[in-house]
Amino acid sequence: MTLRILDEDEELNPILSVVNLIDVFLVLVAALLIIIARNPLNPFSSDDVTVIKNPNTPQMEMLVKKGEKIERYTASEAIGQGEGSRAGVAYRLKDGSFIYVPEQ
């Protein structure tokens, strides 16, 4: 006595193709979870992160995440103002890097 299920042709069994589709979807879900976990603005991480989108353009945005709170700042044509004092001097080197020298 032999089992007919084992002798059945794989191409004729629709359950096998459904199982293969489930495997593909499980791999896709795992990949998406890894992508979400590696995102710097991940809502589940407690890290403080600052992200600058479109730097040096009129559409520049700055996203600041402190704990679970995310704030969005957009660039505008307004000039900032306030009270303060000179804190030092910044120099740009030939390679494009900056050096900050604090005043005494």
C-alpha cells in the first residue's frame, strides 16, 4: 500500500504553489522590518537624530528627533536675529573642511 499523496505530481497540486507564495511574502516582510529598524528616524529607537533633507536648496528641511518627538523645520527667506556675542572664528581650509577657533 503506497500513499497517493507522495506519488502525486507537484505541478498538479495547487497547495504547493500557495506554500511557495507564503515563503516569498515572509522574506519580503523580513526585509521590510530590517529596513524600518535601520531607518534613523525609526519611531521605536530612543536615539536623538538630526536629518537634513535637500541641503543648500530653497526646499531644505531639517528633521530633529529627540526621543519619541519629531520636529520639522523648513528653510525660509527670513533672516535670524537675536542677542549674543562672538564666540570664535571659523576658517575654511583648501580641502573644504572647517576649523573653529574659540575666542578667549
